[in-house]
Amino acid sequence: MKRTFYIAGVQFRPENEIAQVIKQIHIGDVLVLTPEPTNSFDPNAVKIEYNVDNIFLGYVPKKYSSEVAGMLEIEAPITCTVDEVNPLAKTYEMIKVTVQVPIDNFENEGDRK
């Protein structure tokens, strides 16, 4: 599984926190994914945090949240990596990430055949 997207809800986070993160975050940084099953808008919500200062950035978009929440629930080796940081973009397009679960060697070999 591999999904690339802009972090949802960044525009609703405190401006000073987002400004701080934009100055510190780099392409390749790994962010923290945390399920939020009590979220009233999406029971599959997954928070995305910048792990240096535990700053809550936003969410996995609802389009992918059930898939990502499911991977977290089964403790799959899922990662969230920063692909793009654009401080000049609209807030909801400032941070682009990729969430993925590595494909094991067996599946890779099967794809080549």
C-alpha cells in the first residue's frame, strides 16, 4: 500500500505551530500516525504529528483513513514520510506526504513475473 496526499485539516491548526513546523520540517522526515477512533467526523481518523515537538499537523484524508487505520490496527510497518514542503502554498497544500507499507520480497518477485 502506498498513498500520497496533502495533510488534511492543516488550515484549522494554530498558525504559529504550522509556521514553526514549516521552518523545521524537511523532505524525508518521518511523521507520527496515531488513530483517533473517538473523532466525531470520522471514526477511522488518523492524526499526523511532527515528532520533533509532537505538533499535531492534521489528518490522513478521509479517502484513505480507513485503510491507514486498518494498517495501524494490525500493526503493519507503516510509515508517513514528508515528500514536499511549500511555505508559499495555501495552508492545505503546504505539506505533502506518502504513507506506505513496504511490499515484502515475495510480492516484489511475483510482480516481476
